[in-house]
Amino acid sequence: MIELPLQERVRLDKWLWAARFFKTRGLAAEEIGKNRISVNGQVAKASRELKAGDRVSWRQQGVLREVEVRALSEVRGPAPLAQALYVETPESLEARRVAAEQRRQGIEPAHSITQGRPTKRDRRELEREQRGRVEWDRWSAKLDE
């Protein structure tokens, strides 16, 4: 089994990348730059040094994720080793489970349609209105010249 080199302190953006929460370190730094990631309840910068026991939280796919840092590594390794770097809180696991269930059940798209698809007559009226605006814009431009 491959062992990752462990450190005492690691930059937040490197740790998020090494723990496989973000595909690239640049994406992790971008989210941090937008103040979307917090450490121990405070908005963090990319250069923030993590230590074991810190709690990192962010919103991923509309669900608040919160993990506790168990180990630190700057090297991105295999997924099983990356998962050993953190422990997800029970609240975060429950929120992800509920969100997955809601996505699985889904919302019927037909329920969100109030008027339905436009009829041929409706489309022709829309096209007439749009052409009328374009012609008016063309005519008003000629008056300005």
C-alpha cells in the first residue's frame, strides 16, 4: 500500500486538492477566493495553514459539507488514502443523504409548467411582435441619421 508523506501544517487549497474535494488546486483556490470555504467557522484564505482537528465547511451542489481534518498531506494520492485525511460530520452526512434522496425522487417537470408549450398561433404572434420591434428599431435608426 502507498503511504502519503504527512506534514504538521498544510495550506488549505493544497489540502482540499489532496483530499480530492476539488479536481484541481486552482478550483479549490477559486472557491476559497470567493469566500465560500470556512475553517472553524471563519472565512479562510488559500494560504491558511490547517492542522489536525480543524473543521472545514463549504457548500457543494447546494449542500453544506463539513469535515474534520484528521491528517495533512500536500500530495494527491489514491482515493482511499485521501479519505483517511478527514472525517465527515454526522450532520453533513445526513444533509447529503437527504439531498440525494430528493434528487432521486426528483420533481416532475410537467408540474412546474403553468401554461404549457406555446401553440402554433402563440408562436406566430410572438414572431409578429418581435418583427414589429425590429422594424421599429430600424425605422427609428433612420430618423436619427
